[in-house]
Amino acid sequence: MDDVLRNPARAGGETWEQAAFETIFLEHYARVVAVLQRLLGDRAEAEEAAMDVFSKLYEQPLNSERNHNFGGWLYRAATRLGLDRLRAARRRRQYEEAAGLDLAASSRSASPLDSVLRSETCRQVREALSRLKPARAELLLLRSSGLWECPISVLLEGGALDFTGVGYQHRPLFGLADGRQ
């Protein structure tokens, strides 16, 4: 058993011997779960996180000539993973609360004046877009949605960026270079 712990990897240090990994798993699993349970406060989540920690250990190629401190590595990896999960849960909670506030704000019943102003603005935007060429209208809609990577000045000038050289060149995209249709 001691020999298995001293030489956990096959020749070349690339993959684990099953007996070596099983020995390390059985020796350290309970402590890793206990650390994660104290940190996360939930036994099921702690067990899932412990499996992630042992999976990371299994993916690590180990040098058989080196003396490894598996307990220390597992404790450190478990602590970091637990803290990462707590941070992720806090961020998720903040996003969900913000989304809930946005939903509550958007679901408030609008006054009749707000409804009329919104419908009038939509009508004016549709009218302005209908006067443009379809391709240009689509580009403006993409840009306003945040889905277009091209700078707005290039769009308004009626061109696109050409990344064929070291730098980039401006070339017309719609008819004339001055933006006229």
C-alpha cells in the first residue's frame, strides 16, 4: 500500500494506476467532503464538489519521482473550488435579483400616455427604417441590438472594415462612399 502511494502514476507520469487513485480517494474523501460541507453548508453540493476535486486530481499527470502531498493538494483544491462556488452563487443571486427588479419595473402597467408615446415612437422608427435600403436597415438594427462589431461611424458612413491587410481599410458598403443611397 505504501508503495502504491509513492508511485501513483504509470511509467512516464501520464496516467494514474487505478489502485493508487482508489487508495487516495478512500483515504481523503471523507475529509474533503467535510471541508466542503462546512464551506458550502449543503452535504449534496459538498459531495458533488468533492467529485470535481478528485476528478481534477485524476486529470493531473504526476511525476513518479516526486513525493506528493495529496492531502494538502486536495484540501487546497477543495477550498478554492468551494469559494468559487460561493462566489458563483452570490453572482447568480445578484443577477436574479436584478432581473426580478427589471421584470417588476417592466411589468408595471403603463399609463395611457406612455402607451401612446411608445406606439408613436415605434411608428416613427418603422417609417424611418422603411426609407432605407433593406441591408442598411438590417445593419442599423444589428448595431442598435449590440450584435454588430463594426464601429458606428463606419456604419453611418456607409462602409465596412476590410481586415485583409496588416491594418484595416475602409471600403464602401452601400453604393456611394459618402453614405448617400
